[in-house]
Amino acid sequence: MAAWQEKNKARNLSYLFLLLIVSISVFPMVGCISASPGIYQLFIAELNDSHVQFGYIGICSTIPKNGRVCKASLAYPPDQLAKELKLPIKVIQQVLALQHSVSLVLPAISAILIFLGFITSLFALSNGEKSAKSSRRWIAATRTFLWGAVGFAFAAAYLLTFSISAIEAIVPNSTTGQAVTRGTLLQFMQWVVFSVTAMYVITVHYRLHRVVKQVWESGILPMKDEPKPSTSPIPPTTAAPPATGANEGAATAQGSHDSNAQLV
């Protein structure tokens, strides 16, 4: 496969993973805010005695005569929710307490880091003329944001699984059986978000590796800093001038004259 074909394949694959992340991440967030088919099934847990389901920001109640009613819990106070969902205020307070035990911050931070990593990757992977220092900064920022997003996505999926298990342990079982039903579909989708996020980051990391390799080979971005030449002055030398041929002849003649004088 040619180099440009491999480059385009990695780029298209990373964009595909990014599109999947955006598409899949929306559904867990909007679970239980609408009675539309499929949306109300994305719940964290369901209280079987009260027939109440709750997600990250929504609550659904099954009313015998009116069917299913879903409301966003962030938009209404508890007393208004109790009136809209036809539920006792104590049940609403219990559901809100359980809902607040599941953190929405971790998925939100992961999404923000993915967005920041995508923006910085556009600069890191651009073909414009950049200095070595600028290239290093954009590449380092992209890796930091994206791998941080992977960590928060894993923490969000793990904390959701742990929180559902804790809810099952906290809520006592009723006489009719188990009091809490876990939302397996939302839990599964949260782990899918983590997996797709990891695949996206690995693909972008591979593209960054190719850029670093290319600039290393072109000499723009050296693998290590070269030592700077020394600027200290060199002390001058005081070597004696070499003897000339005339001086050597004069010294030889003087030596012969001294020898003749001694013989006389």
C-alpha cells in the first residue's frame, strides 16, 4: 500500500471513530427524558415497586391510565416533578438521591477532552510550516487531551457499573421480589463509548507517530537536542619561533672558530 493511501485510510478511520463517539455518547445522556421508543429504555435503574426509571438527567414514570411520562429532572423542582409524574414526593426524593449518586461529570469531561484533542490534532497534523518547538507542543497537547479522554471514559463506565451495584445493595427488596432492575443497555453503551474512544485515540496516535517520523527524517524535528558549540575564548600560545637556516650556519661557524683557537 502506498504511503498516501495508508495516510488517507488512517485519517478516514479516525473520523469514523469520532463520528461513532459523538453518535453513541448522545443516547446515554438523553435517556429517560423522552417517551420515544428506545429512549426510555436507556435508564440507569428502575424501581420496580414505583415503576420509576431514571437516567443521568431524566426520570420516567409508568402511569396506568396515561401511559409513560418522562421529564428532565434538571428542569423541574422536586414538587413539580411529583406533580408531572403522578408520584409521591418521597419517591421523587428517593429517585433524585439515587440519580445524584451517579456522576455525570466524568462523561462530560471525557467529551470535552475529545473535543480539545480533535482541535489540537488539526494543528498537529496540518501540513503548514511549523517550527520544531511548535510541532512538539501541538503533538504533546493532542496526546495529553486524548489519552486523558480515554481515562475519563473508562472511569465513567466503571463508576456507572459500580453505582448500579451499589443502588441494588442500598434499596431493600420488596415482598414481591427484587426492588431494583439495572439498566443493562445503558451500561453496555457506556462501555462501548470507552472502547470506541480508545480506538479513536490509538488511530490518532498512529497518525501523530507518522508525522513525528517524517519530520525526524527531514531534519526539522531532531530526535534529541544537539550540543551547542563552546563559546569560551581559546588562550593564546607563546611558542618560540623556529630557528632559521642562517642562524644555524652562524652557530656552526662560531663553534669551529672556538675549536681552532683551543688547538693553537
